[in-house]
Amino acid sequence: MNGENYHVYRYRWVVLAVYGLSTATIQLMWTTYFSITTDAWRYYGFADAVGGESAISFLSIVFMIGMITLSIPSLAAFERFGFKKSVGFGVVLMGVSGLFRGFFGESYTMVMIATVGFAIAQPFILNSPGLVAGKWFPESERATANSVGLLSSYIGMCVGLLLTPVVIAAGMSIKGMLMLYGAVGAVAALLFVIFVKEKPQTPPCPEEQAFRSDFAEGLKGAWRKKNFRYSIMIFFCMFGIFNTFFTLIEPILKQLSHNRVDATQVGIIGVLILGVAIFGSFITCLISDKDRLHRRKPYMIVGNIIGAVGLAAFIFAEAFPGMVAAAVLYGFFIVGGAPLVLTFAAESAYPTSEGTSEGLLMFSGNVAGVIFLGGASLFHGNHRLLMISIVAITVLYIGLMFLSRETKLESQTVKEAKS
């Protein structure tokens, strides 16, 4: 694709692929212990399940604290230092932290130090898909480029959830597994440094379509809108539940099943949730886009009601097949429906850019993750009661969906009245 002052390069796919690998790798580092929580706290010498689970969960919380405290500074760094230097800082720090965690993986204290490194690196990596899309892709391909960030995140989580228990069951030590993941992080960092460029020689689109940041202005405009505030609260609950459930997925499912599922089966259930979520996001968004009025709200409500049934089913499913069915419902309808909530929020916040509205929602979701995981410790290992509370919160935010309004329909009504 060529124009008088712009040119689209095939090399954009190389940049996107390396960036996607970096995104998947940082998510792999985050999910490392999710499906081996029990083995992990025993390996690090904690005396009881309550204290051990809290210690392993805190590793996940540190990641979220990093996203909360450094998201806005990372956006400022993108503007001041550019794409390669800012994101490259995060990717290289991830690689160094991964190797450090591998070399000293038998010590919980050293693992925590490495986790702080990951937490600093994460916002510089995960907050930049719009930067990649804006610098390298024409407007007609930016949605595809942006979606790679979400897909890569899911892939990284799938690897962490499934590969970790498999290699541990095969006889590899936890330190050996951390060395393996550290090597992956180092390779990802090396590929980024070698192959990623700041921007193409010629912009990929006309000047008026070029990437630009309006975060400060968009923040003020979005927050003034009541419908967007509802979206923030809805995503706050959704993402808080998601982070809590996945961080504690192994002890939750083992307790609910009375230890009838093992770590590998827990990993399979986690991967299944994310796998059907990818499929569900495509189907749900396609149906909504094909709707004559492009409605979001009815599909959000119906999907989350069905997904809530799936969450509740985990409480009563005491065997692997029942949990698989629950995972399909939760993954397809709630996790898979999350992009629809992001779209609903972006439309509610208009004319604030999608990057700003999505960044605000992700910020709120990470705050929720810290709060919800902190609250989970108050249940003292009673994961059945925790799941009941999660279902109750799901019902609560579905109620907020009923209170929100379809922004596009309101705009269309105003236009019809004026005409």
C-alpha cells in the first residue's frame, strides 16, 4: 500500500510478532505459579496452606501494583522516549529479571525481588499495543494489530497454566522450571533488541491518521460521562474476579473438588477458559457488530448472566467433567465478552480515544485485582465461600449493566429528532 507521503512495509509483521512474543512472555512470568500454588508454597518452606497461599498470591499482587503505579508514567515515557526505548526497557528488564529468578529460584525472597522487576517491566510492555499499531500499521489494520496484544496475553497465560504443572510432573524442579522461563525471557529480549525498530522510514498512513496521544484531555472528558463511570465499575468487578480466580485457581478447584482434580487438570481448565474466551470474543463481537443498531448492552447482559451460571457451577461441580462445563460457560460468555465491554466503554467515552478509555479500564481492573485478592485472604482458605462471594459480585455488576444506557442508540435518537 503506497501513497504520496506514506508507505506500508511488510516488516510491520516482524515488529508485531516480536512484540506479541514479549507480551506473551511477561504473562507467562505472571502465571508461573497459578496452577502449582500448593507445590510452590511447600517448596519455599511455608508451614500451612493459608500462609503459603497468601505468599504465592502476593507474587501476583506485586504485578498488579506495578500496573497501578506505573501505567501513567509508562504512557509519559512512550511520548518522551519513543517506542523502542520505552518498550525495550520493559522487555530487557523482563529478560534480566527472568534469568535472576531462575538462578536464585530456590529462595522466595529472591523470587520476590525478581517479581518486582517483572512488575516494573509489565506496564511498559502491556500498555503499548496502540503504539505499535499507530507507528507501523495503516488505520484499516490497527484493530487487528491491537488485538494481537490481547491474543498474545491469553497465549502466555495458557502456557503458564498448562506447561508449568506438566514440566513439574515430569520431574523438573521448580528452580529448573524458572530457569527455563528465564531463558525464554532472555530470548524474547534479545529478539526485541535486534529486530524491533522505532518506526518505518515513511509513515504507514496519511498524516491526519497518524498515531497521537490525548491521554490527559481524554481522561477528563471520559470521567464526566455517567455511562463511562458505570463501565469502569463493571470492568472493575469483572477483572478483579478474573485476577482473583486465576491467581488462586489451583487451591480453589482442588478444594471444591475435594482434591479430585490434580494440577495438570487445573491447568487444562485454565487453558480451556482462555481458549473458549478467544472464540467467544470473536463470536460475541461479530454478533454485536452485525446487529442493525450495533447494540452492546443486551449481549453484555445475556452473556454475563450465562457466565454467572458457569461461575456458580464451579461451586457444585465436584469432578473434572463438571468443572470443564463450568469453564466453558465462564470462559465463553464472561471472559470472552470482555472486549465487548471495552467497546461499550469506548463508545460511552467518545470522543476520548479508545486507547485512553481502555487504559482507564485496565487500570481499574488491576486495582480491583489487588483489592479482591487482599479480600480473599479474609476467607482464611474457605474457597467455597470465596466463590459464593464472587458470584454475588457478578450479580451486582450485571445490575449495573441494566442501569447503563446504549450510547449509540441515544446518539441515533438525537440525530433522528433533529432531522
